[in-house]
Amino acid sequence: MPVEETDPETFAQVLRALMADYGASGSDVARAIDSSPSTVSTWLAGKRTPRDDAIRKLHEAYPKYSVQRLTAAAGRKAPAPLSPDAKQRLLNVFDQLTEDQQRILEIQAKALADSNRQSS
């Protein structure tokens, strides 16, 4: 039996679901993430999607909605969670690099992160 493919959720759909789940208005969401109601309105209209920092704030204010789900709905690749152990391992490696190597690695990592902002 063939599996039916569904269209991915849009950010506007996820935001509407979030607001319904939490009984929040657009103004409530804007206040919770230190944004303007007009910004939230543009997201609800599907005219724009939020930046990564706003997505993190949305998750912190409304934890039922993961950063991964919100980011995917915004049409970007979601960042993987990073455990404290993994952070420490990365810092240990980074500490062993020269200053030039650290700069190069930072540039490369930023380029990879930026590529996640492109539509999937």
C-alpha cells in the first residue's frame, strides 16, 4: 500500500497551532518573545518567517513546540541538540588549535550554519 506524502507544515500553521494550544493571541506571543504584534502578524500571514533567535525565544516561551519543529516549519534545517558533553569535547579540540586555525574553523562552522537557513 503506497504511503501518502503530505506537505510539510508551514510556519504560519505551526504558529496558529501553538497559539491555539496555549490560548495565546498574537499580542501574547509578541510580548512573550519581546517582539511586535505586527511581526507576529506577518508570520501568521505567511509573509515572513522568524529569525533563529526568535525561534529560540518561541520555544522557551512555549516549550511544547521544539526548536526543530519551528525551524523546519520556517523552511530551514533544524539544528541538532548539543549535549553539555559534546560542547565540552568541541571546546577541548578547539583549545588545541592555533589562533589562525580557530579563525578558519569558526568561518567554516558559520558557513555551515548559514547553509541551514536556505530552504530545504
